[in-house]
Amino acid sequence: MKTNHVLVILGSPRKKGNSAILAQQISQGAISEKAEVETIYLHGKNIAPCKACMTCQKKGSKGCSIDDDMQEIYAKLIKADAWVIASPVYWFTMSAQTKIFMDRCFALPAYHHDPFRGKRIAVAMSYGDEDAVRSGCINALRTFQDAYRFTRSSLVGMVYGSAMDAGEIRLNEKLMQDAYNLGKMLAAK
Ligand SMILES: Cc1cc2nc3c(=O)[nH]c(=O)nc-3n(C[C@H](O)[C@H](O)[C@H](O)COP(=O)(O)O)c2cc1C
């Protein structure tokens, strides 16, 4: 069976930044396997942080009580066969935009029974330091691993590399190829 619909979540304010470029490579790999790709740029959306009202956790809940752009994203997340989460490292972990998105996904089960289970997921990250551990990237990678193990999703792979200026990541040809290959893997079960 093929993964038909891939939803890309961009967590950097830099639309053409390094993590977005990695996500684009993943998308190209998925498209080569005939997947359809839709991209969401979180920074351009109105998405408030979770306020812990627990409305979404109540029996019979109809979803998150916050009426903002996350409402349309819930529907897209459920519909997609696979997600690509792309984020820069900010202060030794994922960007705030990405973290707010992750927190708001707490409400996803109120919209659909078991929405995470079996979802195919790829992660793309970039950081300024030369080292993945020293940069703090490892903290975010570990968070994604723990989160998607908890939700019984299928974390297909993670690509990450060092680059400070927007676009610099393209110089890392092996990483570009790895990202493309991850996209192919994401789409071809
Ligand atoms: C607010 C801010 C915080 C950052 N914190 C870190 C950090 O903790 N570790 C690191 O290695 N790089 C850090 N960086 C550098 C970015 O991770 C790096 O430039 C990355 O490639 C940006 O990805 P993007 O182009 O997708 O936005 C930081 C950059 C900014 C703007």
C-alpha cells in the first residue's frame, strides 16, 4: 500500500530556511513515489498555545476550545497518511512554533478515534552548531521519538544537519540525498 497524502509542517519563521529545504527534499522524494504533498507554514498562522482547559480530554468532547487556525490543521492532520515535521533548533530544542503545534495536537483524539496510530512521520531539523548534541538538536529529536512512540505512530526517519545561514544546508549534498530518500521511504510502505 502507498502513502498518498503527505502533510508538511514548517516550524521555522524562515520560509526558505534550512529546515524548510530539508522538508522540500523529503517532499520531492515522496512525490517521486506519487504522493501528494501539502505544506503548512506555521509562522504564518494564528495558532495560540494550549491553555490546559482540558475541554478536549472530556468524554464526548468535540475538540479544542480555541477557535483559531489549528482547527483547519486538525482536519488536515487526520486526513494525511504521513506528516513531515520540520524545525530549526532554537535554544537547544525545537522552535516555539513547532512546540505550540505539538502541544495543540493533544486535542487531536477529540476529532478522530486513534488519530496518531500508524501515522507515518518524518522529522527534519537544522542547527547552527557543528555538533548535533552540543546544538541541542538531540533534545528535540528525543522529544519526537518519545512523543511518537507514546502515540504509537510510525517514526520513519529523521534527517538533521548543521547550517547557520538560510540555504546553507544545500551544501551538504549527502544530507540532501538522505532527505530525498527519506521522502521516498515515507511514501512507499
Ligand atoms: C532564536 C534562535 C535560537 C537559536 N538557537 C540555537 C541553538 O540553541 N543551537 C544551535 O545549534 N543553533 C541555534 N540557532 C541557529 C539555527 O538553529 C540555525 O540557523 C538553523 O539552521 C535555522 O534553521 P531555519 O533556516 O530552518 O530557520 C538559533 C537561531 C535562532 C534565530
